[in-house]
Amino acid sequence: MEQKWNTCSSTVSASSSRKRIVWPRRVSEGRTTVTVYRRNTPSGPGYRVADYSNGTRRFIDFADEQEALSKARQIARLLNEGDVIGASFRGEDAAAFTAAIQTLAPFNLPLPVAAEGLAEALRVTGSLANLLQAAEAWARDHKQLIRKPLREVVSAFVELKIKQQASRRYLMDLRSRLGRFGEAIRKDACDVSTVDIQAYLDGVGGSSQTRKNYRTVLHVFFEFALARGFTASNPVAKTQHVSVRSVSEIEIYTPDEFRRLLEASSPDFTPILVLGGFAGLRSAELERVQWENIDLVSGHVTLSARQAKTASRRIVPLCSTAIAWLKPLAKPSGPVWAQEGLDSLYSAQGTCAQAAQVNWKKNALRHSYASYRLAEIGDPGRVAAELGNSPAIVHKHYKQLVKPAEAFAWFGIRPDSAASVVAADFTQ
């Protein structure tokens, strides 16, 4: 059945809604008018908008009267503004156009200008992903920062480590390395660049391990500065990594050398030798260990997580020989090494080695304990637990360095008869 279209003319006005609405209705914006028709269909009334935005008439159908009127107003407004392309949008295109306009509204940026700028940025960066990364980098470099001289930020960092009860050795290391760095680079922390740090590291003397240690300390420091707004990024991250050659062959003492060191030692340094050579404590752990950590009755040393280098609690057994050396020297409490500073410990090492006519070997007390202990019991897992290492490390560095007979001699050096060798009994 042919549908009849109502062509009775009426103009939409703001007059009272009591007036009878007649069709078609005309929606006006300025000098532009768009006509809306009403029709009857088997399913109810329908509405049609006449669209001339592309130069020829086309109709857009709607089931809802308000949607039809809204579309008519949109077409009229855009035609009145001369936006013929926008007026011709339908469905998803119209929604996308509207969303784009709304997105740019807070920036007071016209859509053509925004599109032109985006196209140019994409031409430079190559992709939208690269453009976003570049924007994020710009935001990091230009975010609000707290300007403070590098030396003051160093002081704040060290103060924090003091509050966190960092070890004496670690604090001395921080003050030494960061103090020199702060004196060398007189800038605000936020102005220190990767180039500055690379040039500084290139000028650090000493071994590759020394330069690596400097880089590690600086990286930790700038992470602190970054988290507190003193810098926009960590400039150490992009400096060249320092390669360190494999550790040289493990050095240990012979039983005779260790006996001579013990005989030549002063009373305050002897516990250091004993805990290093008969229990395998690290140098840093020897600095931190307290007399209250040592149980001479049950025969063990308990290192807290703060005292152990690996930051995990560890219980180390003491053999009867170690107990025999420590018992006459033990105190109720306090640090085993009571003197202040690393220099005093290094001085005691040198004095003892010179008196014993033995060359002092770096970390040789711990290496010796590991080697002789593994030769004695043949259990890398157990030795690793005592050392706070992994079994793989113990197996790699200490297996077959010495023979069981030499281990027997090592753990048999007692203070009551230092020249003789007796069996050493571990209580654990």
C-alpha cells in the first residue's frame, strides 16, 4: 500500500505547546532551514529528515520524533556554519565527529588544527606508539621538581641510611663515594645528566670492580632522588655498564700460616681471626657481630638479617677449637671489634700479618674456612648454609682445594698447644 506523506506546512516556534502540531515541521538555524516529515507506517508513525548538505536531496529515516528533530537541528547548525562535510555525517561517523570535538574542547583547539599537528607528529615519530613514548619522556623531563644542590641530596640520602640502621662500613662507603661525586659535580641534582655521570665514571681510577662499585652506589642514590622529586629520571641507568673479569684464583692460608697469625695476634684482633678462619664470617659480618650473638655453651653464632650480608638470618656452628680460642676473650655484650672505623681493622690486619711474617690475603680467612670445612665433611649444601652461599658456589670455588688431612690440621690449632694438632669437634 502506497504511503502518503503529509505535506501540510508548519514552522517550529517557541510558542505554547497547546498549539496543534502540523507536519511537515521546519527546523531553522540562521538562514538555514531543514524540513522534517511525518508518515504513517504499519508499525506506527515514522519521521524523515530532508538533507541537502551534499548538494542533492537525500532522506534520513527515524522511528523517534525527537531523534529526527535533533538530527535536523544538527544539519541546520552545521550548514549554517558552512560545515557541509560535518552535516553529511550519519551514524557512527557523526558520533565520532562529535566525540572528537568534545575531546578537544578543554584545549580550545579546532579539529583541523589538531589533525594537522597530529599528522606532523606522526611524520616525525613514525607511529602513534612512538609519539606517546616521546610525550611521556617530555612529561618526565618537564615535571615539577624540587631543586636542591647535589651535595644536600647526598646528605639527605646518608641521613636516611643512618635512620635505617645501615652498617658502619656501608655508611663509610656511601660518604666516601658520594662525597667525592658531590664535590666533583657542582649542580642541582635535577640537572645532573647521563653525560656528567659517564664522564665521572670514566675518570674514576682503580680496577673495573671499583668503577662498577661506584656506578652501583650512584644508581641507588639517584633512585632515592627520583622517588623524592629531586630528579626527573635516573641518569645512571643509561651509562655504560662496567664489565668485571672473573674473580682470580681463590687464596687460602695453610694451617701453619694461620697458626702463626693466631700466635702473633693481639687479644682484641684474635676473635676476628677465629670467627673468620673457624666460622667463615665475612668481613662485613665481622664488623657487625656482637658478643651477645655468640653462644659458647651451645656452640654457635647467630647473625641477624641486619648483620648478615645477604640480609637473611643465619646460624653458624662453632667448633671446639674456636670455642677454646674465644672463651678467655669473651665479653658479656658489645661489638666483637670495638674500635671505630675500618681503618683500625685494616691496621690491625697489617700489624698481625707483619708480626707473623705472613702475607695478608684478601678474604682468605673465609675462603680457608670454606675449603677446609668442605674437605672435612664433603657436604657442599651444609657448608653453603653455614657460609650463607649457594651449594653451586661452594662446589665451584672450594672443592678439592685441600685434602682431609690438611682440614684436620686446620681445625686442630688450639690456643693451649698451638704448635700441636688435635681433632676439632663441631657441636653442630
